[in-house]
Amino acid sequence: MHVVYPGSFDPLHNGHFDVIQRASRHFTRVTVAVLENPSKRGLWLFSPQERVEIIRQAVATARMTNVEVDSFSGLLVEYMKRINSKVIVKGLRAVSDYENELQMAHLNRQYGNHPETFFIMAATRWSFVSSTMVKEIARYGGDVSKLVPPATVEALRAKLNSVER
């Protein structure tokens, strides 16, 4: 089964990466789909292509051969039709995530190829991690190496060093 794990991933953190790893063990093919979320426009640290590259490096390092990384804009259901996938994977950290994702799952089923959504509960050790918090800690010089894969650590250092100059 080919599944799509969509998200902004700005940047990829260990919670995201845990969902990717777990999905790769249960599904034949996983496409991590980096999207441009209009509600977060202007708040991104990394461009969509930079995010794709960070995820590709992390996946390659972990040798997950059934995981590919792509980017898209527009409706997720239209993208899924183009790549012939009918299953969405979403990670959930808290009840607030569930409420939002449930609404999106019901809406997505009304369109496109009527995709199903599978929820993967965040591992407890990553349930508090968010991209927003990772960026804030990194901007203030904090150590995020326990919260993100090495590829993200490197990208954050490079990006924040270039911003400071």
C-alpha cells in the first residue's frame, strides 16, 4: 500500500521522523509530501526544497528504501490522485491535533479519490516536540540535537548562521 505523509516539516523533528519510520515498517511505500501551507506563509524558516532535502538526507541516513520525499502545492487530494495513492498518514500528539486532523480527514474523503486517513500516535518521548518550538530554541542558540535528526541540526546551523551575518 502506498501512503502519503503530508506536512510542512519546517523543520523536520524527531516526532515527524518517528512517524516516517513507523509508517515505513507498516506500508510498502511512503511518500513524505512537503506542502506549502498558506496559513503559515511568511513564517517558514526553510523553503519547500530545503525541507525536501533535509528529509531526504534523514531518510537516506536511516536507510529507509521504501520512503520517498516530494513537494506539492494545492489540494492534497489532487496530489494524491496524481501519484495514485489513497491513504493519508498523520501523526497525532494531543487531543487538539486529533480534532483538527479529524475534520481534515472527513473533508478529504469528500474529494478526489476519497482517501482514508490513518493516524499514528506520537511516541510519548516526542509528543511535546513541535517545529515551532524547535525553531524558537535554535534561534536563541539552544541545543536542539536531541529533538531533531542530524540533517536538521546541520540545516538549522547553516540557516541561522547565514541569517546572523
